[in-house]
Amino acid sequence: MFTDNFSRLNQYRSMWVLVFFDLPTETRKDRKAASGFRKRLLDDGFTMFQFSIYLRFCASRENAAVHIKRTKLNLPKQGKVCIMQITDKQFGMMELFHGTKEVPPEPPSQQLELF
């Protein structure tokens, strides 16, 4: 039986894509653009981490590039948006707190790959 040291879900190959945004909401048009951007992130598999921070687990750098490109195509005309990618290993070193109490991070949602 052939054994390979390469794991399909390697902590250094798996990526987290984080989208940070600060969008204007003064007018009805601004609010519609902001909620549309947020809805498109959710439709693309992102989950809300904090109010203006959404994240998505990607099994590879190539998969992360697809979601980053898709996010860039949906950028609103105004406001600030930052897209960052980090490895699963880096994400796992994050410390989360609710008040002064440390809480464990939620495990990534199960992703189904069809090839």
C-alpha cells in the first residue's frame, strides 16, 4: 500500500480567509450596498466572526484564491474592505475571550468536496 506524508488537510496548506469591512450606512442606498455585500459573503460560505469580520475555511491556497477573487468582484463602491488570509496553524494560535474568560475557538464547519 502506498503511503504519502502529504496530508490533504495540512495545517500549513489549509487557509482561513478573513474579510474586514467598514461600510457607510448613512443613506438607504449605502445600507442596501452594505447588506448586499454581507449577503454575498454569506452566500459564498463565509460566517460572521464579529460584526464586520467574516471568515471562511479553505482547504487549500488555490481554493482561498477563488473566494478572494469572488469577494473582490463584489466589493461595494464605497467603504473600506480588507481581505487577509492566514494558515490554519496561525488561526489555531488565536486566543479568544468573552470578557476576561478565555473560550475555545469553534471548530471549522465540515466542507464537502466533489471531484
